[in-house]
Amino acid sequence: MAQVKAYVRPMQGWWRRNPYFVRYMFREASSVFLAIYAFILLVGLARLAQGEAAYNAWLTALASPASVVFHWFALLTVGYHAYTWWQVAPKSAPDIRIGGRPLSQMVITAGGWLATLGASALIYVIVRWM
Amino acid sequence: MAEPRTIKIEVLRYNPERDLEPHFQTFEVPFTPDTSVLQGLQYIKDHLDGSLTFRWSCRMAICGSCGKMVNGKPVLSCHTFLRDYYPKVRIEPLDHFPILRDLAIDQTDFVNNKLPSVKPYLMPKDEKPVSEGPFLQTPAQLQQYYQYSQCINCLLCYAACPQYGLNAKFTGPAALALLHRYNADSRDQGWEERAELLDAEEGVWGCTLVGYCSEVCPKQVDPAHAINQNKVNSAMDYFGLLKFLMPRGGA
């Protein structure tokens, strides 16, 4: 067969072409804010180890308007990240079968949310009353 | 019978002997509620422009030849109806593949490279003579891989996979789902021979779980599930655990 001059389409801007890919990119980007939030928490731990004054300075920094705005934004993006996390969790789960029938992927997603809400409630109770 | 309406079909045209890059051409095509997108293309070829090039065969969603991008989504054009796109629809060749001509893509990479690379055949531990009868399997063992054996190689999942579009070395959804189909088969003991590819960057780790492959699959194969459960297997293989956990042993 004679060689044909095939045309290769560019991939530039691929993620804007389909709403599914846009949601995927938001999912990936939301993990950045999760990482920043975790890093701030780690800094707090290090400041606690340095003594009371250092820890109080960290608490003061947290109360600044910029920090409050960031944490509200991080909470929203982390919420979205958790939502996408449980959406894709069934894809990483092993092939679970009960009585020969595959376990519905909805059950895994719902189970993940139950675990998330349960853990959140437990942490709230511990922080609030203990 | 319903009175035919007319729909505008925008088709991506590319003639390798004449064009530097593809362009759209619009056709007016009459259709009824049961006219598929494929039949719309056939109408163009029969009545408006005989040079329009596209692949098709069975017209009933089993041969896997007629995949196209319809309004930007990969679908089987025989399984998609013009009534859902009135008054206008855009048809392009499957994304992420080189265009040979009009809507015909170059499938060579999948057929010659990706598909053979996963060794898509049974590798029993010990061959036995035909006189000893078949390798028996229980219905439960069949269910372990049945879903993944339903792939028709239509390549919609590759058109849905940006990772394949960005790096064509990635083995891709259908081939990796087929790899899992044989690994999950109780008659097969070839997982160690397939492990080098599975564990590689071009194997399951090239997947970032976009998940669109499983959305567009017309046969509910769920390649994203096949690939991502094997990331766990690949990690266990890395730590040498798989040999203990795979009861069927190596080929």
C-alpha cells in the first residue's frame, strides 16, 4: 500500500473541548488547594513544637482576612475533590461480587460518603466537646 | 410514516492528495425518526457526494467499524440517531487518531502495536491434548472476565482518552481491558508474561483516571475499572506480593 499523508490533529486546548474533561481538570486542580491546606496544617504542628509563642503567632496568622478567605475557598475545593474522589473510587476498587452479582458502583460511592460524613461528625464531636 | 425533515450535517473532509489540513463541508440530508447518523452519511455518499469516505459494516452496533465523533462525543454512528441532533450535527473522525481521508482514521497503532502487546490469548500453565477434553470453567469463573470480553475494538475509548491523545505510547483503555480479561480468566496463567507491560509507564500507570472511556463504551466493558484495579495488582507485584496472592501461578 502506498504511504498516505495522514493528518494528525493538534491536542492544544483539548480539555476545553468536552465538559467531561473540564470537570476532570477541576478535579485535578482542586488537589493543589488540598495540598496547600495540608502544608499550612503541618506548619502549625511545627510551630506548636517550637513553643507557645510560636503557636500563638501561627493562630494569629490564621485569623487574618486573607487566611480566612483562603480557607473558605480551600473548603469548597476540597469538598469538590471529595465528591470526585468517591465518584471514581469504584474504578479503583477490586471486583467485588456478592452472591455472584457485581456490587453496584453506587454502593461504593455511597459507602464512601457515609464514611466521610461519619468521620467528620466524629472529629466535630471530639473538637467541640473533648 | 412520518414526513421526512431536513437536517444540516457538517462533515470534516480531508483529502491527503489535495488538502494541507481538514475543513468542514455542510450537507442537507432528509431524515425520519429512525434514520441513524450512519444512514445520514450513506445518504450523502449515495446522493450528494460519492467521494465521502467513512468506515461501516454491520449497522447494528456489533462490528465496531463506524465510530465517529458526533458533536464532539465518540459514538457508534449506527447506534446514534439524527432526530436527537436536529437541526444541525457535526461529524468528525475519532479523536486522537491520524486522519487518512475524511472520516477514516488510521487504526494501525491499535491493530499492529497495542492489541498484540497485551498477548490477548489464553496461556494455560500446561498444554493438554485435545483427547483430555476442554478446560472446564464454572459460571462464577466466567463472570470474573465476561464483561471485559465484550469489547468490539471500536476504539471509542481511545477517542475518549486524552492520555492516549497526548502520548500515543500509552497502551490505552481497550488493550488494557483485554489484558485484564485474560489475566482474570481461570484457564489462563499468563499474568507474569503480561506483567512487564502492565507495570510500565505505558501500562496501567499511564492512566490518570479521567474515566471518560467507560462513559462512552457502547458495550459496558468499563476499561477504567479494568485498568485501575490493576494499579493495585501492579503495586503488589512491585513488592513481590502478587506471586503469593495469585493462586494460579506463573505461565
